[in-house]
Amino acid sequence: MTITWIPPEISPLFAGVMVFCSFLTSALTAAMGLGGGTALLAVMGLGMPVSSLMPVHGMVQMGSNLSRTLIQRMHVVWPLVLWFLLGSAVGIAVGAPVAAIIPDSLARIALGLFILWSVLRKRGEQKPLSRPFFILGGGISSLGTMIVGATGPMVAGLISSQGLKRQPLIATHATCMVLQHGLKILAFGLMGFAWANWLPVLAAMIISGALGTWLGTRVLDNLPEKLFRVLFRVTMILLSAQLLWQGIEGWLK
């Protein structure tokens, strides 16, 4: 049996770029809570066929978020994770067939608007956790991940609405994303995606991502809470602006 180290769809150079970017983007997400998945998706889209992009990105992101969950496991808010999982299961089941009919541009605009709302809305006194809110959010974001891939900012917006401190916010976000990407990977497998050719590259990207997560976590632990909040909000706004621009640009074509 011959082992294919590099899938025929990409060049060896681009495979190396993907492995390196997995390290950088995982470090970014571990330190800031989001941004890495969207950045990695943008890089991978430069040299990968669309048919492979979403499944491979989902697998790498599951590995990256799993390492973050394990490293930061003591900070995970499990009730949020459970409610999110319930909605995600429904969202993935609905999203698999719906992804083929909803325009990508419309999905990006909707996600961008939601992120802006979650960041800029006026916050009053923190309220108790809303179970229906997280179940619905898990469903909508999981539907979105089948279409646009990187819905981490939307999930971060859901979780940040509870006013969590930096470590619980990022740890809970990572755990939710592990579950969401895991369900997405299962869906793509049932739809017939061939994982075998990608296994060596995926393994290298997941390992480099775990190293990036370790580095980013060290940065997070030493980051002042106020500075983290400012950087988090700025990152969320920039990502939402990027989604809106991509959506409007695609809509006008």
C-alpha cells in the first residue's frame, strides 16, 4: 500500500504553508478566543479546491480546539456546552441539505450582522443563562458552519453575552467548537468525502496547531482582563466587517 503524503489537489509548498499557518492561527485563537479559524480558512481557500476546503478546515479546527479544551479544561462552563450541543445536532442535520441552496453571500451577511449585534448591543445587568438562547444559537451557527465554514465569531458572540472572564470564555468557546466541528466532520463523511488522502497533512496541521495553542494559552494567562476585552471586541468587529464585505461583494456579482 502506497502512502500519499501530499494530496494531489495541493502542492508540497502549499501543504507546508498550511501547517505553518495552523500553528499561527491556533496561537491567535488561544490568546484572543477567535480569529484563527477565519484566518486559516482564508489561507486554505487560496490553494485548495472548494470541495475539500470545508471538510479539511473542519477537521483541523476540531483538532486545534480539542487541544485548547484539554489545556484549559478547568475553565469550561459545561451547562453552556450541553445546551449548545443540543442545538448543534439539529443545525448540522438541517444544514447538510440546506447548505446547497442558501447563497453563501447571504449567509456571510447574516453572520456578520449577528456578530456586530452581539458586540455592540447595550448590556445591562448580567442575566441568568438562557437555555433556549443557546440551543437556538447552536442550531443557527451549526447551520452556518456547513455553508461558510468559520462560525467561531458567532459562537464567541453567544458565549460572551454571559459576561464570562477571559479563561472561561475561551475554554467554553473551544469546547463548543470541538462538538460543532465533530458533527460537521461526521456529516461530510456520510456525504462521501475521502479523508484518506488528507491524513498525513491533517496530522501535521493538528500537531502544529496544538503547539500554537500552548503558546497562545501562555499569552492569555498573562494578558490583563481589560486589555483582553478591548482586543476581543476589536477582533470581533474586524471579523464581522470582513464577513459583511465578502457577503456584499458576492451578492453584487
